[in-house]
Amino acid sequence: MDKHYNFREIESKWQKNWAESRLYKVSEQSDKPKYYVLEMFPYPSGNLHMGHVRNYSIGDVVARFKHMQGYNVLHPMGWDSFGLPAENAAIKHGVFPRDWTLSNIDNMKKQLKSMGLSYDWDREVTTCLPEYYKWTQWLFIQLYKKGLAYKKHAAVNWCPSCATVLANEQVVEGCCERCGTQVEKKALDQWFFKITDYAQRLLDDLEKLPGWPEKVKTMQHNWIGRSEGCEAMFKTEAGDELPVFTTRVDTIFGVTYMVLAPEHPMVEKLTKGTEYEQPVAEFVKKVQQLSNIDRTSGNLEKEGMFIGAYAINPANGDKVPIWITNYVLMDYGTGAVMGVPSHDERDFDFAHKYDLPIIRVIAESADKADEPLTEAYTDIGVLVNSGKFNGMTNKPDAIGAICDWLEEQGLGKRVINYRLRDWLISRQRYWGAPIPMVYCEKCGPQPVPDEELPVLLPTDVEFLPFGESPLKTSASFAEAKCPCCGGPATREMDTMDTFMCSSWYYLRYCDAHNDQAPWNKEKTDYWLAVDQYIGGVEHAILHLMYSRFFTKALYDMGLVSQEEPFTNLLTQGMVLKDGTKMSKSLGNVVSPEEIIDKYGADTARLFILFAAPPERDLEWNDSAVEGCYRFLNRIWKLIYSIHEAGYQPRELTAADKELRRVVHATLKKVTEDIAGRFNFNTAISAMMEMVNAMSAYRDAEGEAANADVICDAAEKLIIMLSPFAPHICDELWQQTGHADVVYNQPWPAYVEEYLQKAEVEIAVQVNGKLKARLVIPSGLDQAGTTAAVEAHADYAKWLGDKQAVKTIVVPDKLVNIVVK
RNA sequence: GCGGACGUGGCGGAAUUGGCAGACGCACCAGACUUAGGAUCUGGCGAGUGAUCGUGAGGGUUCAAGUCCCUCCGUCCGCACCA
């Protein structure tokens, strides 16, 4: 056996071996239970970063462990390869997006392979290739046929720098999620998916996901933003309807004004031809300009103006002035809000600023009805100044009663509102899947027939973003034939949001090369749902919500049998250096390539799993990496020395049994840490302890090591470590005389009986303070333990001059003597 | 403002069900081997001379609290005029 650990040789040898023997290939033909472990596929930027290394190391431990535990494991990898960076690179370097992307994939695949990950590469998917996006387009058409894809003219989020529109989810604090540029509003005809149809199910089914982090579920919950309320029908003096949405209909008798969003269609109608027309139009324009900069971020000073019209309150017939303000949004509720300064903080501030009246309609008790308000009263109370509802508790009684009352008169209705908006999927950029629609003057919009898919991306295009789709610069792309009448038609020029491609890739892995359908349902029925999904928390809303929506829509069409795609979700923390995220601009990037080159993939994997539990952020530490490298070297030397020593078997001594106990205790801990809670860091530290114990046993004075015990320990160590550091383990396994690879070994079971200790050290406490540690035979009951403690020579000393009144015994752990 | 997570040695972290706080590793210190060591091995390593004190601060429950309850402070993340 080789004396030294030569990771370079070992790692390339085994990577080659695994690839040539197709070790990680899987199929549905298996008697074993299935297990689908998936890591979020990368965007092929060209180089792996430490976040990838962390993500894929975690997934690989799970995949290898589950396989060894007897599961038929699907563990695939692919490329989320449409998107802006390729296009930007094309513009900058004059290369073609496809070439740039494919060469990046090539490079990253090499890097991934150098990590020794157990992927079935035969199932690789690449979203930018026609064999994949053909089905992305096909799925678009299915959604269209179901009425879940529609085109509308709407004010949309526009990033001037990326020269394309963005989904609401891609706007962060008023800025483009990608480039940070202030997002503007632009009115365009765009394609949307009706994700709002699924708002309630997306919300309800979060409860069916106990294996998801609370944090992610809370974020989705808030993003969906369900709120129950009442739509109350206010009317203008002329009788035009002006419904308002409110969750506080109990305050309706306190309305002293009404507010419309500046964009509200009634604003123009109500002011036309009046003295207010000009100033109102100016105000609206000002707010709209402002909205580009501030309206969605920061603390905007509330401003507004009276528009010269009045509304009638349906509850009491009061005539209240109609205002417009910068704090009412057109795209939530009805774009109209009732102003109740007495019981809403924003309305209170606004009323103060513009001297609007304040009428109290809720008080702590009826006799406090006339107490002046210095701030909005938002607590629970009873109704006052509210006609026949006076004296009623506001929540929930008055809300229900007033709703009923309005409904009876046809003046209101119960309504549920969601903050979630439909998903805007049109993009005015080149490097995406073309939206497979054609427009015919006679027949209107028509989906491209299946047999004409895919609609290929043209190559004769100008990439420079100019605010419209680059596909328009192609000489031939626009021309199409109407599938309906056969007449001339024009193609849709926009491409799809790349989040569409990643909303179904986990399905394609089940049947990656099917050219007749996106997948065979028998195959997805077998593999789905993903048992364990692993990725960054930054996808908590976008990707994870869209994928859930997709799965539900596909379920409703009968294309899949699952309503939720991912049973368990692990969100890994970031990899930090010097306390901040690694980034090129800060110059604190540690390259995985360099680390693998210097210490090997096994060390890199081991460190990244050892340094912190997976959900938490991880601080990169060069010398701790060396520590892991030393650990692998110690193991190598340990196994080498055992192998060379030629130990003999014999009857078990106490020391032999103790080592055997450590081995089985470690096995138990490692198994539970991987399977139960993904605490790889403590699994590794347990193996380090075991290695320390093996060295101490080997070097102990007296009898030489027992071959049975130490060789069994070595074998189990190699098996246990193999999901973490697979190359070194296969090499050690082979060099110690085994034929097959460790991956094909069953995960060993620990033997309960071997975990028993003959003696245990217990703590002796007096009133909870530690006084001594005592070695006693294990398994003593309460009385036996108490007797052993009381028989101890120092017993009287522990008590001092006090009397023992009670003794608490935790068997094999501690004794606490309560004294007075 | 609302929601979530967290706070333990010089550092990363462990303590899974309320039961010996600081496992394991890093850094550091000492020793061995050595011409030499940034290699390897061995030992030490929360504070305090000590009794003791110690898990962000203060209080509480308990025989026993890092863990449970209350109040407060701090850090990070998400959402943010959603009527």
C-alpha cells in the first residue's frame, strides 16, 4: 500500500473510474424505494464559486448516503442557461450568446467533475438548447390553452439599463434585482401568467410542507399577502360607482374624506372641464414622475389635493370630499380608499396636514366617545357615533355586522384581496425562449402548432438593447403563417422570462431525452416529488413560488400527479470571507479551482461541510482548510499503519470492546446527523473523535491491537467518510483489498448491544453545583446509584454541615443531592 | 413599522428531550524528533492564586436553565404607505 496520500493521482483516477463504469447512472427499473435529491442548477457564468461548492457538496453527501442506505437515487445536474449575462457578454466581446454559454458550460462541467459529484450526467439538461426550450414553449401553449397565459396592456416595471421589463418579484426596493437601476413604469402589451388564480392554493398548501424552513414559508405567505375585507360602494354625486376596499369596515362611520390613486380612471372624469382639471393633471404627472424615484421606496412625505368632487358614504349618506394622494396605489384593491383619520395612522397624518375633520367612531368604552385623539386609535374598542351599531365591539362583531348590513342593501360585499400579482413573463431581450405565438390579422393571436415547435431563436440579429426585442432585427423571424387560416401572420418578438425555464426543469430530469413529450408521466410519477431540494435562500420567493405554481397548473391539466414539487427544502447559508459575501469587487473571492488544486476536492468538500451547519453562513478560513487536509492525511497514515502492521485476532479485551463501542457510537451519530438533521459538521467531528480513539488504541501500552476490531473500525470509517470524501475512501478501500467501490457498500447498521459501557462516569451535584465525578457500573437504578454515591468516602464532605433532604438521580448521568 | 432568525472561549462551532457548558477543529503556548521546520508527533489551552464565577443584560420557574417564561439591548435577513 502507498505510504503517502497523493490526492491528485487518486482523485483523477477515481473520477475516471466512476465515469467509465457509469457508476451513477440510474433508471426507474429498480426494486428499491426511490429518492430524488436535487440541487438548484447553476447559471453557467463560466466559473464555479464557493456557493456552488457548498450547495453541491451538501447534495452529494445526501445522495451518496441515501444510495448506500438502499435507495434508488436520482441525482441530476443541468444548466439554467438562458439569461442576460450571455447577451451582455455578446455585446461586450462580440461573441455569440450561444457560443459563450456553451463554452462556459464546458468549463463549469469540468470543474464540477473535479469535485467528484455523483451525478447521472446522462440526464443533463441545458435550458438554452432547442431540445429543451421546445418543451418550455409547449408548456407555454398548454398554459395559454388553459387560459393561464394572457396578454394585456399594462403599466409594467421597466429597467432602463437592461432595456427589458421585470416581474414584480424582480423589483427590489424599487430597483432592478439584477443591476440595481431604478425601475420605471412603462405601458406595454405583455404576456402574463395568471398565478393569482392560484394565490389561495399557494397559500393553503404551505401547510402541506412541513419539510420547508419556516422562514421561506413566511416569506411566501407575506408575498401572497391575503387580506380579508369589504368592498363598500361609495358613489359620486352623479351616481358613478366608486368602490373602496377596506379591512376596517367597522370604521366606516368615521369616514371624512375619500382618496383615489392618481392613476384612477375616475380622476380625469371627475375633473374634466372644471377648475381642478389643470392642477390635478399637474399633480398626477408629478406623482407619476416621482413614482419612478421614490414612490416605492423610503418614507415619502404624504401629499395630496382635493379634486373638487364629493362621494356619498353608503353607511350614513354623508357627503365627503374626494382627494388624490401619492400614497394610494392603483393596482391594489380598487385604487380607492376611504379616509378614516381617527383610526388609521396614515389617514390621521394626512388629515392633520390638510385640516380634514376627524370623527371618532371607536373608543375604549362608550363614555370615552368624546375624548380627543392625539393619534389614531387602532386598538380594540366599542363603536360610537355609528348609528345602530353603537356599543358593539369593533372586532370581529361590528366588522361582521356592518358587512352583513351593507350586503343586504347591495351596498357592499365581502372580498379577499391578495398582494400577489400576475407573473409578467415577456422580455425584450434576445437570449431566451421565443414566446410561441403568431398574430394573424384575421384570426388574432394563435399558438404555434406542436409540429412547428420549437420556434428557433434566429441568429441574424443585433444584440444591442434598444428597448424592443432584438428578434425584430432578424430579417426572416417575423414572418409566419397563421395556423388557423394559413394567411400571413407575424410572430411574437419577445422572449420568455428565464424563470419559466427553471420552473419545470426538475420534471425534465426524469425523462431528459424524450423528444415526443416534455416527459413521460409514468417517469415523473415514479420520481416526483423531489424528496430533498437544496439551494440558496435567495430563491425563497421567485423560483420556489413559480415552481409551485407550475406544478399546480400541470397537476390541474393532468400532466403530473403531484401538487407540490419539493417535499423537503434545505436553504444553505452563504460563504463569507472576512465577514462579507465573496465578491469580485471586494476582492475577497477564494476560487474553488485553486483550493481543489492545492488540497484536493475531498479536502474542499470536507472543510465546507465541517465549518458550519448548512443553513448558517460560513466563514471561509484558509488554515481550517489545512486542518481538514491534515485530517485526511492522518486517516491515510492510520489505515496504512493498520494495513502494514499485520495484527492478529484474539478474544476481546476491555480496550477492544471500548474501541468497538466508539465505532458503533460514531456510526449511530453519523447516521443520525446525516439523515435526521443534515448536521454534517457534527458528523465529521464525530469521525475525527473516532480517528483519535483509533490512534490512541493502536498506540496504547500493552497488547497489540486486535485485528478483528481495528480492521472493522477501519472499514466502517472508510464507509462512513465516503459520502463526504469519496475519492480517498475508494482508494483506501481498494488498497486494503476490496474489489468494489465504497458507493456500492450498504450503509452499516450499528449494534445496540455494542453501545453499552461497563462503567459510566456520573456527575455528583449538591443543590445543582458540581462536586465530583464518579465512575460507577452502568445501568444502576435509582437506589443502586444513590447507594453508590452515599458509600463514597467523600460523601460527608460534599454535604458539609447540611442535611440531605432529597436525591435526584438521572441514571448513568448524574446525581443531585438536595440539602438544607 | 411588521415578520423571521440569531447572540456561547482569541476564532468557526458543539451541547438533539431542561441533566457535567465549551465536543471537534483553527489559532496560540510548551515539549519531542530534527542541521532546519511553515512537516509530523505528544501535552496544554474560558476567567480567577483560590473558594468560586462564567452562554448579550435584568428578572422568574425548577432539585437542576445556553435550553422554558417575562422585560430589555444588540446583530443579521425579508417585507415595507397593501387601505
